[in-house]
Amino acid sequence: MEKIRVVCYGIGAVGSRIAKFMLEKEGLLIVGAIDADRNKVGKDLGELLELNKKLDVVVSDDVDKVLSKASCDVVVHATSSYLKDVYQQIAPLAKYGVNVISTCEELSYPFVSEPELAKKLDTLGLKYAMTFLGTGINPGFLMDTLVITLTGACQKVEKITAQRVMNAATRRVPFQKKIGAGLTVDEFKKKMATKEITGHVGLEQSIGMIAAALCWDLDKITVDTVEPVVAQREVQSDAIKVKKGQVAGLKQTARGIMKRKDAITLDFQAYIGAKDEHDSIIIEGLPPIHQTISPCVHGDHATVAMIVNAIPKVMNAHPGLLTMKDLPVPSAAVEDMRKYLETQWLPQPSHGK
Ligand SMILES: NC(=O)c1ccc[n+]([C@@H]2O[C@H](COP(=O)([O-])OP(=O)(O)OC[C@H]3O[C@@H](n4cnc5c(N)ncnc54)[C@H](OP(=O)(O)O)[C@@H]3O)[C@@H](O)[C@H]2O)c1
């Protein structure tokens, strides 16, 4: 039985970790690698991942060349957060009939911010019998899929509040940069205004996904102004030193309003030096549910897991644009990845000449 053939698209901080983890997995084979960075193009993937061995997979910026040669089952995509940027990267993949799993935050529930692009992706997926999925730890799990799953034990749900507090010092450097760690408050505000830094992307999408799962007709989703968290003492990560008075990270809140009341509130806090890291979900209903994960789930490791664990589920799924609420209950694919495939989707020996 042939291995599941995967192309890695975007070999940055997250894409590299995904690729390394996939190399450990039985039943998976990386058959191509794509990145736009001139410093990565032309390098062997093994060299780029600092493995001290070649994998005979050369990083290319020529998507069509990689896809037409590689004959793969899944493209694992990790480049950017916004669907308007990512659309041009992933839409052309459909014609190869490959499934696409992306870390793009807006793709996790694109119907709220990019409904037209979502419709186009769904149409492409149906036309070419392939599936698009956006996932990750957040959005993708902690503040949406997990919340939705917990409501499964409720007769009534009146209000949902989820909070994530994390010490950004333990996260990848691009993440620390996008939350503004090490900037002055003025720099932070300017860079936020010009979108040079984005903060966390995905609260709106998580609220949209929860509301859709509950068939709640929200009046609107509001995203509050992003607030810098100012360091009260010097704090640092391996990469960034934050002096007292500089920005250590941020706080962001978003709300789903229904019948003029807060129905869903998501509170995201990420800064270097944060204490009491946790993920909590409070469901006011019958029965009420208070769930806390402490310390919080490590986002980088968990994003890698979410993406790779989704591979067999996406291969088994029906075509089109899907979100996490449309797939079976999330679970780890710890055994040979082919064991999780429904038989009609098992890669055939003739596949991938
Ligand atoms: N949903 C979640 O839970 C979750 C979790 C983690 C990360 N993410 C998201 O995943 C994305 C990747 O994160 P990261 O930390 O790995 O970022 P990163 O380190 O900046 O890596 C992105 C890589 O993709 C490349 N790239 C950008 N545009 C490209 C294009 N059009 N074609 C080919 N390659 C392209 C970049 O090259 P250049 O450097 O030359 O641009 C870079 O090598 C981010 O948007 C992040 O927010 C989501």
C-alpha cells in the first residue's frame, strides 16, 4: 500500500515544524516543498530543516512544476493569515485534485470575513473532488472546535466565554513579532494601524464557527481594539528583550452579539512573561460547564499536531470547503497514517508514478 504523499507549501517557522513531524510519521511521504523565500529556494529540504541529511526534495517556488511532478494526496500549507493573500496560492491547487490543509487563520471559518472567496473555494473543491480545510490550534481548536464539542453535553446554552492566556516567550519568533514584543507603545500602535503587525488573527472566525454550529443568528461580531500589554519589569524570550515600559505582547477581545447581549466572548492574551497560562471555557447553560486547561496548550506544537492529525480526516471527507465543525471529532493519528483512511481513499499502488 503506497504512502500518503504530501507537499509542504510554506517552510517557515510552522511549516518547518510540520515537515519535521511528518518525517517521523509512518505512512507519510514528503514529495515536494514550496516556498517563495529566495534563501530557501534551491535548497534540499533536509538541509533547510537542519537534519544533516538530504531528503532529495528540493524547495521550489514553481508551484505548477512541483504539483505536476509530485502527484500528491495532500498539500500542507503555512504561509499567511489572510485569505485574500492565500487565495491565489491555494485556489490553483484544486485542479490537481489534491486536498489542501492550511494554517491560514481566516480559512478556518472564511464565511464571516471573505464569503465570496469561501464560495469560490467551495465551488473549486466540488468541481475537482478535493477538500480545503483551514485549521490550527487557534483558530481551529481551543476557542472554537473544543467549545463546540463541550456544548454537546448541554441541554441549554445561554452564554459562552473563552479565555487564552499564554507566555509568548515560549513561542516561535514570528509569533512574538506579530504581537509586538519589544516595541515601544507608539511603535506598536503605528504598526498595528499599518498592519505591519497583525496581532492574533482568528477571533472573528472562531465566533462565526461556534455560532454556526449552534445555529445562532448573531446580530454582529465585534472585535475590540487590540491593547498592548506594557512590561512592568524587564522580561525576555530567547530572541527578544523587553525593557520595562516596552510592549511585551497584547490583549484582544471579540464578541458575538445576539439579541443585543454578549452571547460569545473570546479573550486572547499573549505576552512575554505572562503568568498563570491557561485556556478556559465557561458555558452558562444546563448544565453549566467550566473547563480549564492549565498551563495553556503549547500553540506551536499543537498547531503541528492539528494539521498532521487532520490529514486522514480530510482525505476521508467529502469535497469542497470544510471547516473543523464539519469533520469528525478531532483525534490524534498516532499510528501509521494509512490506518485512519477509509478504504476507498487508500493510495493505490499505481498512484504517484
Ligand atoms: N491557525 C493557527 O492556529 C495557526 C498557528 C500557527 C501559525 N498560523 C499561521 O500560519 C502562518 C505561517 O506561520 P509561520 O510562523 O510559519 O510564518 P513564517 O515563519 O513567516 O513562514 C511563512 C513562510 O511562507 C513563505 N511564503 C509567504 N508567502 C508565500 C507564497 N506566496 N508562496 C510561497 N511561500 C510563501 C514565507 O516566505 P517569506 O519569508 O519570503 O515571505 C515563509 O518562508 C502564519 O500566517 C501564522 O499566523 C496559524
